[in-house]
Amino acid sequence: MPPNDDVTVVIPCFNHGRFLAEAVGSALGQEGGPPRVIVVDDGSTEEETRTALESLPAGVELLRQANAGPAAARNAGIERSRTPLLLMLDADDRLTPGAIDTLRMPLEERPEVGYCYGVMRLFGGWSGEIRFPDFDPYRLLYRSIAGASLGLIRRRAWEEAGRFDPSVGGYEDWDFCLSALEHGWRGLQAGEVTLEYRKHEHSGQFEHRRSYRRTYRQLRAKHAALYARRREFAAETDLGPAGRLFYRTYWAWRPLPARIERAIYSLVFR
């Protein structure tokens, strides 16, 4: 079996046809050979996107559905796949050439790791690298530390976590990580850049912020038993009292308005 034939890259696409070829090409161009690739058309309406979907390379599977959002599109692609390893890629982003090789090794070496994520490099409107904290259950309670991509995921972890939840709009990755932790799965951060994240001039950051606190309350209610274990996780973290307070207050509730956060980030990422 070819080296990456046990991996399926699922690419949901809603009106991102002008970027789709880059995303698909980055998946097929992986070192060690191409993985299986499934593109899920999530009810696209743009003619440019329809043309791009009809022009996918041979061997790339196309699945169409009525618009239902990225979480439902991911689930549909995964259900169509049969491989033990899964990788989610947005249609406007790109994998680095060695992404799968980098993310695969920790899963092979550590059976308790359900997903492995890497460093994220911004391109487009901003440039720079974002290195999230190493996996830490305490931090995870208050911050989505896997970033914009969960990296390489074991199918078993996805199944036991209960799939991606479409009701958690914009934060389905964080919800997945919490669900996986409830079932004993840990994450792990690889030290190399594996995802190139396209930063658009106009992003959904403001829209997500309007609903952030409501969604965070939803996550706390959904995973109440996990949050009840915060003292257990506090004994495991390397954060001191001040660091834990910072996560419980600033990262948990994001008190700064989105426009101020964006202005700060724009000074760091140019």
C-alpha cells in the first residue's frame, strides 16, 4: 500500500473555488505520495467554484450536499472515507509538503494521542507563524489550543468523540478536542509548520466574536463533567497560579473587543 494511502484529506468547500486548486494540490503533493482526497461541495453558489469543482484532478472524490456548514461537510467526507487517519483542510488553506510525515510519527509512537497538530503559518493579508501552546488539558478548558486545524486525527478518536458538532458554530474544533479528552484521547503539537492559513482582509473574526461568549457557555454546559475536573488538570499543567488565572479570565471570556484584538495582531503579523 502506498505510504499515505491510509490518510484521507477532507476539504469542505463553500464558494472558495479560486483557492481550491491550491488546497487540493498541497494535499496531493505530500512527500511520500498522495493521500486520498475528498472534496465536499457544501452547496456552493458561485460559478467560479462550480467550475473549479468540475476540474478536480483525477482520483479526487467529489461529494455534494446542500449547504450545512463546515462541521457537517467534514462529517460527510469522513463518513465517505475508509482510512484510519483523517486530515481536515479548509479550501482556502494549504498543507506544507511534509505535513503528513510530520504529523504521522507521534500517532505511531504514542497510542494515547488522538490527533497531532503543527505550527500554523499565516499568508495573504497577514504573514507570520503562530505556535500554540503544547497540549495541556487545563489550557484546553479555556482556549482552543489546536488552532485552525486539528492536524492528523485517528478515525477512532473522531468516532468516540461523536463527530464534529454543527451546533457549535465556528468552534467545532475546540468542541472536538474537549469531546476527545472526555474519552481519554490526548492531543500533541508537532514542532514544525504543517498548515499555511490564508488570512483574508475581511474575515469572520467579528461575526465569531459576537457569538463567542454564548458558544463558550454552550461548551461549558455540554462538557460540564470535564470542567468539573479542572483541579485534576490544574495539578498536571505547568501554569502557575497567575497563569491559570489568566486562562480562566482573559482566554476564557476574551474581554477585548474584536477590533482591538485585530489591531494588536496586525502589529505582530504583517
